[in-house]
Amino acid sequence: ITDNPYAYYARVAQYFHAKQAIVPSPGVHPTAVIDAEARVAASVAIGPHVTIEAGAELGEGCVIGAGCFIGRHAKIGAATVLHPNVSFLADCHIGARGIIHSGAVVGGDGFGLANDKGHWIKIPQTGGVRIGDDVEIGANTTIDRGAMDHTIIEDGVKLDNQIQIAHNCIIGAH
């Protein structure tokens, strides 16, 4: 019937899953805290105990699960889903149709330290994270912010659970 049975199965499974999926209604749970300077599209669904800081932007149709944190000037593209308890820190961007699974941390500090006569000096991690369209990030995966420039994950990348992407890495498309 098909030259690629596994891909065919994936499409059939998506078809039946889409018919059964529960799509959250747009709106903001009363326990969510959204800074007045954040820009949130009217079609976004925001769950309980979410925090969204000043300057953050959420595109049309985003779903933000319970307990998520979205930092200052973070940008989340249209139809992107953050499952519960994702930390998406300051100055991190993700494109459209992304999926970030529970427990992921995007934009934490990289391991930047300089040794001075046996004492460690922390190097501020001043870059951000730039993630393209159609990217999926597994549960408990961490992506460090860049030391001076951005850590980059290009379009179509799929990351499994419990991966650590170090600061300043660039992962090419697909």
C-alpha cells in the first residue's frame, strides 16, 4: 500500500488523534500573572499559575500549560504549545508551531566560569536562545542561553527528553 509504512502509520495516527484531542479554549486562568507590558494574542489559552513578564509576546493560538514561566522580552510564535511547568526565560524566542514538553528550561545560564588563582568568577551569559518554526523539545531538556551571542536551534529540529544543549551551540534545520 505504501513505500514507507512507518510514515503512513504516523499520518493515520495523527488523523485519529486530532479527532480526539482536547483543544483548550482561549482565555487566561484567574491565577495567571501577566505583566501589563506583555503582548498576548486574544486566541491564546493560558493555564493556572502561569507567569508572563514584561515585554513578552505570545502569538495567535498559543497554549501555555499550568505553571509555566515566560521571561522578559521572550517571544512565542503562533500555535506553539508549552506543556505544564516549562521555563522559557528572558530574551528567548521560538517560532510557530513549536512544542516544548514539561520540565524543559530554555535560556538558563551556560556553564561560564573563569578561574583566577583557584577562585571561580562567573561570566555573565548575555546572549539569548533563538528557536525556529516546527521545533519540538522533549521533557526536562535544557537549552542554555549564549555567552555573548545566541544559542540557535533552526527550523524543524526534534529534541528528545533529557538533552542538554550548551551555550552558543547551533543546531541546523531538520
